[in-house]
Amino acid sequence: MLKPTDSWTWYYDHKDDSLMLDLGEEMVFRVSIPTKHLVTSAFERTVFTVDDATIYQGFLENIAQLELSAPRKVELALNAVAASRFHKPMMPKSWFFETQQGGCEPENGDVVTLQTEFGAAKYLVIENSGCASLCMLADVEPLALTSTKEMTFCDTIKVMNDRMQAFVNEMPVNFALVG
């Protein structure tokens, strides 16, 4: 896994019109958040802080059970850190998702499932603001929201918490019969 260092730096690349993370050793990570969703501080060069590193490690731990390759987990975690630090506040767009019986009260970093009429997908909760949460798609396969609109890996959306269902990783249990 990619380990944060004190040399990592956030910066905005005007040529590519994207927020970037300089990882050193000629490696650069391009953040998936569209420019229109970035707060003004995203356009200033800043260091990858100790808080960023802590949040990154927390996201990595919480997504460890997802069936993603190691590079995809790092991509998701880095995009999630960028979203937690640089994403503009947004209004919920819950109408795409079905209300769940009981809903859930997710915490930052939780993995939840959201259901549309076209399917279900796993999302990483970036920030819970009380009754709604900023979520990032954690499935590599796109999820159709309508017949003409879909979300792709690492896209963000804010959703009311009553639309969420806690993700439960159903691992096969092997029992040994003894005696």
C-alpha cells in the first residue's frame, strides 16, 4: 500500500483543470472531483497534513473488506481524503435512491449500500452532516441513477441517511465437524 510522507503536496493543475496530489518520485495522483465542486482553498498549494494521513489510513482500514484491487483501494482512499478536505457543500439528491426500512446512522468512513430502481452499489461515507451524508461510489462498475444518468467509481453525491443501509460483507463461514 502507498504510505503517506511529509513531502506529499496538494496543488491545482490549471493545464489539466484538476486537483492533484504530488506523491514525490515523479508520481502524481489526479483527484476525480470536478473543479466546480472544489472549495477555493483547493487552488492553493498545501501540504498533505498529519490529519490527511490519519483520514487516509482510516478510509483504507474501512474499505479493506471491499473486493477491490490494492491500487483501486488507494485511489478510493485518496479521492475520499480530497473530498473530505476540498469538496464544496452540496444539497442532497436523495430522490435517485430508495428509502430503506430503518435507514442507518453512518459515521465518516463507513461503507453503506444505496439502492436505485436500476441496482444497488456500495458507497464510502465521506462526511455525515446529521440527516444526510456525502458519499463516494466505491464500486468499479457504474451505477445507473436514471435511464440517462449514472455514477462512476469515486463520484460523489449527498444523500439523506434514510436511504442508506449498512454494508455487511457476507464472508463464507467454514465449519469443521469434530467428533
